[in-house]
Amino acid sequence: MIYLDSAATAFQKPPSVRQAVWRAMETMSSPGRGAYPSAMYAADTLLECRMALCRLFGVIEPEAVIFTSNATHGLNIAIRSCVRPGDRVVISGYEHNAVTRPLHAIGAKVEVAAAPLFDRPAQLRAFREKLKGANAAVCTHVSNVFGFVLPIEDVAALCRAEGVPLIVDASQSAGILPIDFQGLGAAFAAMPGHKSLLGPQGTGVLLCREPPEALLYGGTGSNSLDPNMPDFLPDRLEAGTHNVPGIAGLLASVRWLLQRGIRNIRSHEEMLMQSFYADIAENPRLKIFRAGDPSAQTGLLSLQIAGMDGEDAAHRLAEQGIAVRAGLHCAPLAHRSAGTLDRGTVRFSFSPFNTQKEAHRAAAILMDMAR
Amino acid sequence: MYLLLCRSLTYAQRSGKLLERKGITATVTKAPRETAKNGCSYCLRIPDRHREKALVLLESAGLAPERIFRLDEGRITEVRP
């Protein structure tokens, strides 16, 4: 199989991740409950992971690095911490349902800072026009449908200037693009552990700058007599037993990323994307959503095939060993913004473990299908 | 033996690592029930002779303990910093 659905989850991971998960299952019990060796080994592994994530994302205090079960979990915490019913919240036009659904459930007044696909200056202007007086802002760093890299540093600067807390959805950027959380001054940044951070599923990270509201209430191994959740991090946001094998795997993957270098990974994925695109660009049946400026897109590309349903195309590709995702990608807002809501798209997303040979092979199969 | 009560396990771990780096043996353990007024907590056990140096190091790192106790032949008494 040629796996080109890394935007959904990283299927191929560094070998050290699997080894770390296995070792954790053999040697670690639950942190924050006892103080015997297997519990402390688990606790030390969690702390090491928090500290590695501090290095990766420019966070000062490891307590501000929270383990979640995925980015959706983190976004729900962040949104419920910043938004009350009726609050005016500005979002980009490329947000995932993990952002729009919690906002809808809370009853926020959502305003979309609409901008054309891949137009970063227009995106910034749209935020500038709407931010004044907003209660909060949410902005994805990279669109999960189109790979569009939004100008998050500039959006963050606008939010700081207006005193509007910003929540960053880093689901598609963590592990690919540099993120300086301290420099951004955002209230929160949420990300999954299992996409470009290359960790196991069931892991996620929430970086906190603002005091958060607890989402889950339960045992933390601390302050047990107090009926309230602890008012300090990470305990306030980490009720229940941790996913210790998952976090051990995440530690291994973050160390791999730190050693390999985010910029090298980005260069590799850009090369793959360019190889793939160059092979298919001239096909008149393909409508390809490609940024004119390479810095405005990651190694993720969506397209439509004239006269062919996207899910059917994905099925045919799977039959030939190419794994992709089709449809709305849980992001109808992004499709509405790009004008693809009626048909959705077929999405190809590359990882550090794909090769140029695979990119060419996938392009050849697609070209054959779209003759 | 002194018990330095920490506000969380993460603080206890960070405190322990800091002290170990400075040559002070520090063991993270569950805090005795009578020391943790809010219930479960973690503490650092350090030898008597290292108390002063440990407190200075922890204070300067922003990791000052919540409370300090002396453990002497099973008897626990709170001491002021």
C-alpha cells in the first residue's frame, strides 16, 4: 500500500515509537497514584515528554503542556475555557468541525473571517476587519483539506494587539511547521499526537497560556479531599488514568522529530508534493487546488476529477493500493470557502516516510484513472 | 529526614531532578496522609543535612515546597521554612 492519508493519521511511524509503547506496557504502571518504581517510571516518562514538547514548541513551563486524547479533546477544553454562550468569536473559513461544533454547542455568535483559498494577505485583512471587540478567535494553522498555511503569526499579533484570546488549531502543522508558542502569545494551541508528531493514536497535546476550565472531572491523584478539580496544571486538565504507552510512544516520536529537524521534514514533503503535482498538472480532467506560492501550502493536496465522484475515485485508488481520503474531511466550512462543498475533494497527504517513487507511482495511477 | 510537600507530582519530579543535579539525594514519594491537608499529594524526602541548601535551590527555581515536615523515628512534625 502507498499510504497518502497522513493528514488523517500517520500510519508509518519511527520504529522507536513502537518499541517505546511496548516497553511502557512491560515496565510502566500509572503515574500519580503510587510511588513505587513502575509508577515513578511512568511519571518520569510523562515529564520527559512534556519537556521534549517544551523544546519543540518553545514552551517554558512543562506544566503548561497538557496530554489529551487528541486535538478535538484539546480544542474542546480551549473553547470552553475562552467562550461563553452568546460570545462573539471570529474564526477562519478553513476550520474543522472540531472547532465549529463546540462553538455551535456553546451557542457562540460565530463570524467567519472569509478569504479566498491560499490568499494569506486576504486572510489577514479579514481577521483585521472582524477582530475588534471579539471575545475570542480560533484559527487553524493549516487547512486539513487544502494544506493552506494561514498567516498564524500575523493573526496572533493582531489578536494580541486587540486583547482577543486566540486558540490555534495546530492539527496539521505540529511536526511540520515551526511553532513558537511563547512567541505567538496565543491562549491555547491544540494538536494531535498521531498525525505529524508521529505518535500513537489516542494522544494529543494542549499548550496552555490562559487558565483553563476543566472539561473532565475526576481523579487526579492530588488534593483528593477537595471536591473541586485542582486549580493548578497539569492536574486540572488531566483527570483519570493517562495513556502511558501512548505518551511513551509520543516521547519517542518527538525525540525523533527534534533530531531529524522540522525543516528537513517540511522540505521532504514539499519535494514529494512537487513531484506528484508535476506528474498530474497537465491532466485536463483534474481540478487541482495548488498554491502559487509554495510557502502557502504543506505536503497536502486536494483535487477533483471531472465526471467521477470523489468517494468512487478513492475506492478505485484503494483497489490499486493507494490510500487517500475523499469527501468533506469533517471540514464543510473549508469546502464552502473554496467552493467545493457540493462534491468534496480527494485528498493526498504525504509523510516523512513516503518516497519520491511512491509519489510518482500514485500520480501514474491517478493519471490512468483520469484519462 | 525532611519531607518537602509539593503541590503536584510534576512539581515533585522537577524539584527532585533539580536537587539531584546539584548533588542532593531527593526521593519522590507519596506524602504521608497527615501532611496533606487536601488529601493525596507527593513529597520529596531529603536528608537532614541538605535542608537549607535544598530550600534555597528550590526557592530560586520557583519550586518552593508548600509545607515542610521533619520525619524522626516515625514522628512527623511541621517546621517553618
